[in-house]
Amino acid sequence: MPESLPADLVDLRDRLRAFIEEMRTIEGDLETIEGEEEAGVPVDVRARVRERSKALGFFGMTQPAEFGGTDAGALAMTVARETLAAANTPLSRYVFGPDPGLLRRAEGGLRERYLEPVLAGEKTWSFAFTEPSGPNAPERPTWAVRDGDDLVVTGRKAFITGGASADFYAALVNVDEDASGPGGTAMLLIDRDTPGVEITRRFRSMEGGGHVELSFEGARVPAANVLGKIGEGMPRAMGNIGEERLMSAATACGIALWTVDYTTRHITGGHRSGQRLGDREGVRLRYSDMRIETYAARAMLYRTARLVDAGEDAINEGAATKVYCTEVAGRVVDSAVQLVGGQALIEGHPLEHLYRRVRSMRLAGGASDVLRLTVARGIIEFDAGRL
């Protein structure tokens, strides 16, 4: 449970809360963000938050120790991400340094040309995993064929978050088997300016996130740009997605905590009727469900983080936790909107933005029903996990 944290993580949580109070002093001068990733946050403010975060030891939590970071474990990152999400401040996105994700195991030239510039903040990247769906989707997933020392890539990728400003993409491709080598999935680093790579669509989702769709038309990429080996692409991708799911669950629980606190203040404050909303039985029933579900979601979240830190195969637990925590956050925010009333539907109200945000979280990192099938498959076919 969150209450059973070791002393060092209690200290981490308390120090983060103190830092959040520091950020509050400058947050009031900012324009309303409304989900826009950078709008309303001046460059000097971002730099100020980052520099203070470095001084306090938070900035490097997402970065490898060999690059000066602390390479924090799953439980520490869960504490940190939940605490920041519970603050509901637009400045929280500038607290941590660039997360290398699946790039952290890059070696040789890939380490020098991609990993090191990302960690230094000189390059950005996006994860190109999702294939298009629907009646106009390609007949086969994005694939590559060998041609000498190159891989020639053809296909399309959809919903690439941050892809419009990325310098390169980590794309999952299917390499065809031929006389020169075996086939299989590969995680391939593809520079944005590679001939044959085109952004075919830019769009924003309802929570404010920016995304693109990509087209690869005979894009020639050095085979040396494969992370690891051909055949390792899907396991590497799933490892990255597993971290993303736990991050999403921690953020969802933080949002639920903030929402419950906000609702508590609303229903125990004054009301035009002269009676507190919290004195009404119907309000108490709905409010109790918010509390109960948030309590259960946090217990699930922290147990899963501990399993990950213990080195267990927690794919099933991670999928289940992401489903449950994001769906709980959705119900909690929805109940808060109902209790607050029409004001919560007005653009600019914090619940209005959170309502859009938590709805998107049920799709990002794996749609809830897809993950439910993942859980069932993990148990029925592989007898994996502790669920």
C-alpha cells in the first residue's frame, strides 16, 4: 500500500510536495494551459523549473546513472508521478529530464548519435508503434526488406505522439526473411528527414495532445539503426509500453486524488440552499464510491510497482493496473463533474480539462478492452502473473 513506503520514498514524496509549493508561486502568473503542451509556459519558466528540479535531485530520476541520472525504480517513479499528478499543475511536465525509454539500451553508434543527444536535450524522438486501422488500413503492417547494408521501409504509422517536432522515430517494423538473414520484428531508428518519410497528417486529440500519422515509401535506413537484433523488436516495444502503462496508472491515481480533494472541498463548503451538499444522502453515496475506488486503485498500483522492482514478469499486472486505474480516474472525474454541476462543463474549469484527459488515457498505451484480452491470454495461454 502507499502507506507502507520505505523512509527514502516517504522523503521523496515530501520533498516533491515542497517543490510543488515552490512551483505554485509562479503558476498563478501563467496563462491557462487547457491541455496545450507548451502554450502559456514561457521558455524562461520551463528553464527555471528544470534547473530547480536538477538542484533538488528530481530531474535525473528518469535517466541512466551512467549519464548522471539516478535511474529510479518503478516504485520511486510511481510515488513521484502520482504526487505530481495529484498537484494538477501544468509545470509538472518540466520536472523530469528526457526519458530515454527503449533507447537506454542503445550501443555503439546508436548510443552516440541518438541516446546521448536525447539525454542532453539536443534531440527529441517519438515512438511509432501503432498501425492504422479501419477500412483504408494497409493490408500488411509496416515492413522492411534488406538491400545491402540498408533496410528499405514501407508502410504507415498512426497516432504518433509528439511526432510533429521529433527529430527521429523509433518505429516497429517487420523485416522480411531472405537469403541474407532471418526475418522478424525490429525496432528501427528512422531520422525524420530520411527521404521517403512523410508526415501525412497532424492532429490534436481532445485532451490537447499533438500527434501525427507517418508514411514510409521506400525509406532507406541503415541496418545499423536497428536497436538490438532483428527479431527483438516486439519484446523491446512491449518493455517500453509496460513502463508507459505503469506511468499512466500512476498519473491516473494522482488525478483521482486531486479530484477527490477538490470534491471534498466543494461538498463541505457553503451552498445557496443553506445546507452543505455533503449532508445529502445521495451526494454521500456517490462521494463514497469515489473514495473507495481511489483507495483500491492505489493499492493495485503500488503492488504492481513493487512486483516490477522485484524483477517479476508483471506484464499481466501492468496491463490490469493500467485498465483499472485509468477507468477509476474516469469514473471519479465524471462523478465530480456531476456533483459540481454545470460550472464543471465550462471551458477552462479544471474538471472540464481533466474529463477530456482521463477519457484519452483509456486508449493511450493500449485500449482497455485490448488489455483485457492481453490479461486473459496471459493467464489462459501462458499461466503468467499473480492475478
